[in-house]
Amino acid sequence: MENSVKEKIKRIVGERNYSDSYEDRLCYSYDATALLHQLPEAVTFPENEEQISSLVKLANETKFNIVPRGSGTGLSGGSIPVENSIVIVMTRWNKILEVDTRNLTATVQPGVITANLQSEVEKIGLFYPPDPGSMNVCTIGGNVANNAGGLRALKYGVTKNYVLGTEMILPNGDLLKTGGKNVKDVAGYNLRDFVVGSEGTLGIITKILLKLIPLPSESITILAYFDRLHDSAESVSEIIAAKILPCMMEFLDNTTINCVEDFTHVGLPRQSEAVLLIEIDGRGSIVNEDAETVKNILLKNHASFIRVADSINEALLLKTARRSAFSALARRRPTTILEDATVPRSELPIIIEKVTEAGKKFNVTFGNFGHAGDGNIHPTCLTDERDMAEINKAHKAFDFIFNEAIKLGGTITGEHGTGLAKKQFLEKVAGIPGVEMMKKIKQSIDENNILNPGKIFSISPRCEGSLPFRREQIKDFQN
């Protein structure tokens, strides 16, 4: 990028909101995805929509790329810079603008931390359910861009189920407003849902209108130990078949149990092959009735021990331990590749077995955990990026897992997004017509392909046969 262009960028955002120092560029050269990084040309922190619009217009005129970014907790490479790009960081846009108790909505800026919003609305008896594992760090804008899920998605759904409206700067600099507080609104195309999950490729989100619901008054948290992983998976299927919908139903395999116990010391059973963490919430006696039914199903499926949290603090401790799974696994080996695949709930026992098979077949170590109730698993490969032979085996293992998930009627990502890491699998899920339609939408909105190019799919040339997590892919970002 020419210095004259950098000077124009600096004049738009102001000197205090611009940096092209190596240190700052390095800080924003990666996200939470293993093995991928790319230095941007500059990092910016625009203060208002006019500055963002001006940056976008300049990018079209001088042909540089823009990569929007929140906290950088993404796990698909979606916020990694591309060649000849600047990063627009939205973390300073962190205000809760309104909580409307009459319409049960919250209006927020994209940089609001998810857990902060939850804490604020719970003070007045309201509830924002989406809770990604990184909820204490990740931003609402990033959640919307990736349609993030979380532990409570089984009962309450994912981010898209709570987005009522958005405002964003389009790739031509215009401001697009979608949705509103109306409970019903079917006027024209549902543009709001184009925004949710678009991974920063269609616009830069500046404001979000969210739905809130009443806060559940009762909850019971149960931890069940199993000597066989298969029994835990069968328990999940039977609980759903019994028409019980827990708030959360999470599982950890033995590798993850031991890593979490080393990290948190909450008393997890090191010898167990699996544990299930189940929370049932709601109002009135139905919570206790459902909890008893769940315990009976767990015992029927050979749970070796059932532990019921006897206080809010103990329940929070157990849930915090589960949320630490990724961090705990990351302490085991130098490189941790956390992935995301989803199958129909009935196929959960099979896909869990396939992850185990992949580890044995390719001689790599997996920790496996995830959202058992909605069929969303997180196979996590513990490896070392300095050993390319081992990394290649990890590539092959994940390729095997994704293909097996697709065979079971599943998908390549339930909540992390496609980004860079999984775009080579997208056609297997969406089909050629589906991918071509996505490309046409992108090309019609972003004619010069300036906004987060190379993510989700490549416009041109067609990218064939690439493996996930390859550093070599960085150079293909601009395509």
C-alpha cells in the first residue's frame, strides 16, 4: 500500500485512531484460529459511521481491502487480514444504547461484550440466551457476523434467533437498516438474515437490535459420569426422545476431562470416559419433574455417578469448568486446532465414534467436547505446528471427520463459521448452485470485492483441493 493512501486513511480516522507500527499490525494479524496469520497494512479504530463510510469509499477508489474485527475470538480465520488490507477494529463501539422493557429489546453497538449485556439485562429480570464459550471476551457484533451459538443453544437457539434488526455500512459506503421492533414484518426480502452469519463479507455492522426474553426463575444443574462414551451419547438421544429440552446438555470425553481437571480442580472424575453437564431451567414444578426424568434416563444408560449442584455457585463452577475446555486442552500441546461439526441429534453417537476413529487412523490426539443436545461437537486436535508431518495428519483427520459428518446429513460448522479454514468444504454442504448463489450476492453488493475477500469462498480463481489450516492459503486471500 502506498504511503499516500495511508495518509488519506489517517486523515479520515485521525492520528490517534490509526497505527501502522509493526507491533500493532502483529497484534491484529491473527484470531483464535490455529496456524493462520497475515500482517495488515494498518489498523484503524473509526469513531463513527461517517468515518467507516469514508474508509469504504476510499478502498473502492484506491483498491485496498478492509477486514472488520471484534475481539478476535473467531475460530475459522474470518477476521484474519488479507494482503493489501487494513483492519477496522470495532471494540470501542461498546455501548448498550437502550434496554426497552415494554418491547423486550436491547439496542447495542457491535463492540459490546456478550457477558456484559447478559449481566445488565439480568439485573432487571430479562435474559439474552446466546452464550458462546468466549462470552466473557467476544463481542455481539462478532456473534452476529458468525451467527454464534453456545451452551444454551439446545433450548434457546443461536444468535440469529435474537437479532431483530441491524444497521451496517455497505461496501459502497451506504448505511443499510434492516428489521425493527415489530413482532411481525414480512415486507420484502429478509435482508436482516443476509447480515447474520455473513462473516464481515457484506458490510460492517454498526448497530444491533436484539430480542430479550424473561429470565427463568428456576434451574437445576446435573453432572453425570460414564464409563463408556457411547452410553453418554445414548443418554442424550433418550432425553430428547422423552420430549425434555434442557437449557444445556454438554459432553466432555476423557482427554478433555483430564485437561479441564488439571486446569480447574473442580473434582471431575479422571477415570470416566465421558461426562454430561445438563441444566434444566424454567418456571414452577416442571423443572423438578424434568430433572427427575433426566436422572432416571442417565441411570438407565449406566451413568456411574450423578452429581446435582446444591447451590448457584456450584452450578456456576461446573459451567465455568465446561467453558474452559478449549483453554484447558490448549495447555497440553504447543498447537491446538479446535473444530466444529454438527450432525442430526440422532447421529451423535456415530460422529463421536468417528472422531475416535480419526484419531486412531491418522495417529493424532483428539480431545472431544461439545453441545451434545444439538449434535454440535468440537473435535480438538492437540498437535505441534513445528512438526509438519504431524500437522498433515491432522489435516487428513479433520477431512475425514467433516466428510463423515456430511454423510450423516450434517454440516461443516454449527457456530464457528466457514471463514478461511473450511471454505474448501462448503460446496459439499451447499452444493454448486448454493455456492454460486452466494457468490452472486457477494458480487452484486461488493463489486470491487474489497470487504473481507477470500472468506467463505473465493470469487476467482476457483480454489481446488486445499487443506484446512495451511499457512500457504494466506497468499490466496485476495482471490
